[in-house]
Amino acid sequence: MNRFDEQYIFKHATVEDCDMIMGFIRDEWPKKNHILAENKDFFLYEFQNGQLLNFAVAIRRETGRIDGMMGYLRSSNTKETLDIWTCMWLTRRKGSIPFLGMEVMNRMKDMLHYRILCGIGTNPKTALPLAINKANHFAFMMKHFYRLSDYGDYKIAKIEIPIIPSRPDVRQFTLKPVNTINEIRACVESVGKLSIPLKNTWYINKRFFCHPIYKYLIWAIIVSGEEKGVLIGREININGRKILRIVEFMGSQELVGGLYDAFGSLIDVNHYEYIDFYIFGIDDIHLENAGFTLRTAQDPNIIPNYFEPFVQENVDIYGTSEVPNVRMCKADADQDRPNIIDGEEVAAN
């Protein structure tokens, strides 16, 4: 019992708490009309786990209302090596005890007994300092790579200096489209158990193949006739143009460097303006061998990150982890989440 217990009940949320959590997001999230406050079906798809919801909440004893919460998404359905991503970390703006958010995080560890906790999309002004100074987490900024077509007329990106790559002298691999998790089950289980955080077929199936709103493009990476890795992307159509965002990669990092020809073919066949790739945990040389350019602070080119609504500006994405050696991709945590439902824009972040 500490000072928090005197005023709060900490609990693992259940399905019965769904409306209360959605209402808390509606009232307290900085941006209005958040998708998780407005679309219950999608909320439950993301967070329901049987009769539980993937949230730790602090309920004020005096009022019975939520004053703090932290959501999480699982990267597998295993208990022995359960790794999770945090999301929706929120405390009531008026009336909550200082550092209640940190206490909710600490209680969540006791509730879940997870192995590793990670987060992406961490606010660099608020949550990032807390994670570093109070939780002793490692912090990082995801690297943003892009590969331009040679069209010369860009309408989604804003290109001041077009950088068209040269083909490297490295062994090339191929991409095989797949439509069901069963087609890559063995490959996912093999490479997923070696990754941090651990990912398995349950996660890949739920996150990509069964997504209720987005349609993902999924490939097996083929080396000498064998499936050695997985690559996942999502197309975006805007301004009369089309791009491809790589949102997930599983496998040895050297595999990426052998996809120069494969990425070039995707650009040519599908008429992509460019392909981009937010990632952390892969050496730059492999992305460079695949024809990608690292977007730096000095880069005059703009490769947008926000599309719902579309904002033509560069965006840095920060993350944290309890361990240093992690690999993070764009679709991890809740970073590739829809923000438009049935034609209506709702808040993203």
C-alpha cells in the first residue's frame, strides 16, 4: 500500500470497462475525435483478449472514474516470452496525482509479467523524458529511408534533390506474394522467435492478414528456393499517385540488402512514386544496398508520414525499450493505425 493505493484502484481492464475507457480517451486525449474513442468495433479488435482488455487502468476511489491508463499490444500470444508494445498512455489533465502514469506502468508489469516492454510513437516532449529518467528505458529515433522512382514529377513527396540509386554488386533475392498465414507459417515461426520483440504467426495473422480496415501486401523473401524472411507493405493512393510503405520486415538483416532488383520491380510494375521504410535495428548498409537513401535532418527532400489527413512534412518517430537490441518497424505498436473510417477523418495521435 502506498499513496497511490489510498486514492486509486489499479486493475487489468475488462470488456465491461470498454465504454469508460473510450469515454476517457474522448474527454482527455489532446486531439478530438480519436478513432479509439469513436469506433468500438475497431477498439475491440485492437485490444480485446477474451473477457480482458489490453489496458491497465487507475480508477479513483472517490469518483469511480478513470484517472490514468496505459494500453498495450502483444507481439505474440505466448506467455513464456510475452513481449508488448505500450500505447495510449494517458492521465487526466486535472486532478490526477503527479506521476500516476508511471505508477500505472509499474502496476502493468505486475499484472502481465511480460518479458520486454517497448514503445513507438513516444512523445519527445512528455513521455520520452519520463521513460528515460524515471523508467530507465533506452530511447531511439527510428531511421527513415526512401527509394525514389525516376519519374521526376513527384506529387506526394517534395523533392529538391532527386537521388536515384545505383545497383550494388551483391547477391539478389526475390519476393513471392502470399495471401494466407499458412503459406509462411514455418518461416514466421523460424525467424520470429529470434527477433526482439518476439513475433509469431498469431501476431502476423491478426496484425496483417486479418486487419479489418487496411489491406496489406505480404511477401516471402526467397533465397535459393527457400523462404528466409517476410516483408510487408501497404499502398497509399493520394494526389493521383501511389506509394508503397514497408511496415514490417522479419529475417536476417542481410536479406534487405539483396532486394535492390525486387524493390525496383515493385516501383516499375506498380508505378510507385517512391517506397519508404521506417526502421530501427538494421545497419544502414543493407538499406543502401537495397537502393534506399536515409532521410537526415539536412535532407531537403520531404517524405511524408501523415496521410489521414495528408500532411506534406517530414516526421521523426521516437521509441523506447527496456533492452537496447530491438528491431522496430513502422507497423509495430499502433503506428500504422487507420484514422479514417467510412470516409470520415478522425484523429491519429
